[in-house]
Amino acid sequence: MRSVCFRLFLLSLFALSFQALASDVVYYEGSIAFDYEQWPWGSYDGSHSVAGAIMDPAVGWEDGITESVGGRREVFSDTLTVWAYGAILNADDTVDVGAFFLRTAGGSFSPGTYPIDATDFMTEFAFFDDVTNFSIPSEDDDMAAWITSLDASHKFFGTSGNIVLDAIDETALSGTFNGAMADPNDFTIISITNGVFDLVGMPVSETGVEEAPALLLRHGNFPNPFNPKTRISFSLEEASRVRVSVYDTAGRELLLLEDSLREAGEVSLDWTGLDHRGLQQPAGVYLYRVWTPQEVVSGKMVLLP
């Protein structure tokens, strides 16, 4: 029974990315966080806090990116499903994943409280830690083999508690969750507190193509290597919201250069090697990331002494 429930959960959570039947909304960026503590005794405790953009399953982890958050609201097998995940790439290349989903056979979801349903898996949250072979299959046929081969230190599933939706629409998915989780393999129980999620969404068409695309025609920075200044440039085919950040090679965001609506055309932004506190960064390799609702691109910059 445990293996059947585990299979159903993972199929509901991950296969949706590749079977986009009448897709409605993609949640492309945000944050998910919660605290956990072993109950009634033990030393397994900590926090899972993730912020970032949705991962492209065809690309996987980009260089220097260690956190990913995303989700979808879509119809899958005649069931309306809303799901989201927050994944962290650890230093040892294992991955910690926190996730939740809600399903209904009809109607729609609205703000409110949804009790955890550990029997039919209509409302559920989960936490997998130290996954040694985390990946998202590129084909639906690979799902069964992927589920069988998944190797994690713990696979926790919600047994009680609630998911509270504060907002759920085409532009936002936010709320809180608290309760208890259990690993059916070793019967470890953890309490979940301070669970919170806040994601940004956009509508997609029934074919899975964004209704308001903003294609990045090109991108780059010059000069590279540089000192003391480099110019990050890109071209938008259509008007779009744009977010541009600078990261170090550990994936930490050093500076948010831009977060606004931009008209179609050329965009240029200067980086002088300073972080958000105004501190000069040492010589080395840095990353820039240009985000639009349709795509995310990145490049490497070399700051000279």
C-alpha cells in the first residue's frame, strides 16, 4: 500500500509537467519555506527555505543556480490540480525537495482551508531529503522507472494538518501550511510549522504556449572580462516584465539590477561589481540571470583584479 501511495503521489506531482492537458497557469517563480522537527523525540530537525525560478527539465540545474521554485494549475485526467515545489541542490549534489498539491474532480479552487487528505491524496504536502539521483524525466514513459529508482534519506508525506490558500489565480499562488509528516519506510514523524508559499503565475494557452510571450532575442555582457564595469544587454521582442540579477558561483543573489515592465527593444544595464549593500566584490566569476515569464537565460562574467 505504501508503494502504491508513493507512486500515485509522484505521478500526480511531476508527470503534470509533461502532460499539459488544457494547461491553465504556470507558476514560474517564488518561495517555499517551512520548519520541521522530529516528534516525539529525536534530533531530526531543521528548516527548508527555497527561493528562485522554475527549473527547465530539459536543462536541469544551471551553473551556479542551487534553488528552484515552480508549479502549475492545470487539468490533468479530468482533475483540476494545483501543485508547487521548492528544490535545493546541496553541496554534495543531493537535492532536498519540499512540495504540495491540491486536486479536485470538478469546479475550482478558491481561497480557504484545505485539510490534508492522506487517504485519497486530494490535498497533500511532502518532503524528500538527500535525493541522490534527482531529475525530471523528459518523456512520460520514463516516470515508472524514475519513481522506482528514486533514492532519498527520507520520503515524508503529510498525515494531518492544513493547506491554507490566501490567493490562487492567474498571477499568484500564496498561503500557509502546517501539520505532521511521516516517512512510511522508517516511521519517522516530523511536525511542520511556519509553512509558507508565495509564487508568481501567468496564464498559458491550452497548447501550453504562453499567451503573452516575451522572447529574449539575444543577450550578453561587454566587456568580459571587465574592471570596473560591464554592460549586460538583451533584446525583447515584445513588452514584458523583466527581472535581472547578479549571482556568485554559489548561487547567492548579490544584486537585483532590474525588476520592472519593459517595452520591446534593446535593454542595457551596468554592473560595477557591487552587491546590494554597496560592497565591492572580489575578482572572480559571476553570473547574470535575465528572467521573463517565458524564459530565463544566464551568462558568466569575469571580474578582474
